[in-house]
Amino acid sequence: MEVTHTVAWMKQVARQARAEDRILGFVPTMGALHEGHFSLVRAARQQCSPVVVSIFVNPKQFGPSEDLQKYPRTFEADSAALEKLGVDYLFAPPPEEIYPRGFRTAVVVEGLSDRLEGRARPGHFRGVATVVLKLFEIVQPRFAYFGRKDAQQVRIIQQMAADLDLDAQIVACPIVREPDGLALSSRNLYLKGTERRAATVLYRALDAVRREIAAGQRDTAHLTVALRKVVESEPGVALDYAEIVDAETLEPVATLRRTCYVLLAAFVGGTRLIDNALIEQDGESFRMTL
Ligand code: AMP
């Protein structure tokens, strides 16, 4: 695996791959890698060669009171794990390489960015879209892999790719969970003592929605009440939002239809976690994928 820290060198690699008509796969990350990230790398390896992974803790997607400074950084372990997985290139630029002095441009995917995570974290998706477009320009991927763990993010990137006629095909991969249901996240490293167990409440709340749907419930207000009840039963956990939305528009729906997401964010102690499940219509019934 070759490790590169410069835009110029990464562009050179990308140009060469394109000239040779190779299918370059790209997995953008912020590091502190876990099985969730590795699942994206494996998916990329199956379809693409070469595979490029980036590690860049993007300052523009953190709010002023968020955890940019303390975000976990485990470069040595990340790099060793990626090498083992057969990654060809690790792109790990320093912040000034991506945002040199005088940087002024931003990418805004209107509408989709203002809701849910975007409302809780103003400017977050502007930072995400800006860095992803920039990384795409540098890496020139044919396929780019994202986790459905961040469902709104994938939807926004897909919209950006469509709107701007990007060559990259966006691949959304399933959520990887711990055996007890907790979705893997770099921020799980923050969970202390009893918080780790309490954090499974996000999954348990989604599972309560799944059971209600299986029992025939279609009314989203009712489903959200069931979800809230589970979260409220867990001491030390505060729900930030819970919504059931159309998977395309991310607008709330009153009754289940076609493809929806149930999404939630909650504070477990001081740690903010997100989770979601996909609800797909199958004839008269609905199937939920956690
Ligand atoms: P991050 O390093 O948090 O920016 O995440 C990099 C990519 O990994 C994003 O596309 C995430 O959605 C994805 N990812 C993070 N956690 C998981 C998970 N538990 N399952 C699947 N994908 C994940």
C-alpha cells in the first residue's frame, strides 16, 4: 500500500489509473477505522482496482462547539489494517493541503441539507459536500463507497453526483453493527462504563418500530411514539430527534409508503450518536432493514 499526503501525487495516481482504463474505487473516511469502514473497503475491493482510501478529519464539517479537536486519530493502526485488507493507496492529506490559505468555495445541496442532522448541525453537510466533491476531483473514482449508517449523507452525495454530472457512481453499503445492535462508529470510543450498554437503546428503539410495523402499524406518529418510549426508558440518554421520512426527499411522511427511513439522534451522556433503518414496501407489507 502506498501512502500519500499530497494532492499532486494523489492526482497523478488517479490520472494514471484513468489512462490505463482501470476501475478506481474510493472510500472516504475520517479514520479511527472499524468494521463499518472495512466493509466499505471490502465492497470496493470486490468491484474495483485500484482501491483508494482517504483519511481526513474534515474541519469544515464540525461545528464550533463540536469534537474536532478530540476526534479519535489512530493513524498507525488504521494504516496497518488497510494494508492488510489489500488497499492500494491511502490518501491522508494534512488540513492545509485540502484547504490552503484563501480557500473560499463551498458546495451546498439545498433542501436535503437543512433537515435532520443538518438542522442539529448547521453547516455540517455544506462541509461534507465540499470535501467530498474536492476528494472526488482529486481521486477521480469510478465508484465511491458510503455507509447507510449516515443515510442523509449518502442521499446528499447522490444528489450532488446527479446534479453535477459527476462520473463517480455512489454505492450505499449496509450498516455494520455490534452483536448487541449498536451501530459501529468512531465516536463509540467516547462511551464510558455504563454508557456503552445504554447506547444500544438506539437500536432497541428502531427494533420497537420494526415490531410495530410487523404488527401492521403504518401511522408514523404512532411509530415515533413507540420509538420515543424506548429511548425515554433509558436513563442518561436524551433524544435529539426521531423522524420517519421519505427516502428520496427526506420530508416527513404521515403514513408509510414506498421507501422511507426512520432516523434518530440521541445523546448518550456527552456523546451524540445517530442511527437509522430503511423501510421498504413489498406489496402490501413493509420490510425494515436495521
Ligand atoms: P466516517 O469516518 O465516520 O466519516 O465514515 C466514513 C464512511 O464509513 C461513511 O461513508 C460512513 O457512513 C461509513 N460508516 C461509518 N460507520 C459505519 C457502519 N457502522 N456501517 C457502515 N458504514 C459505516
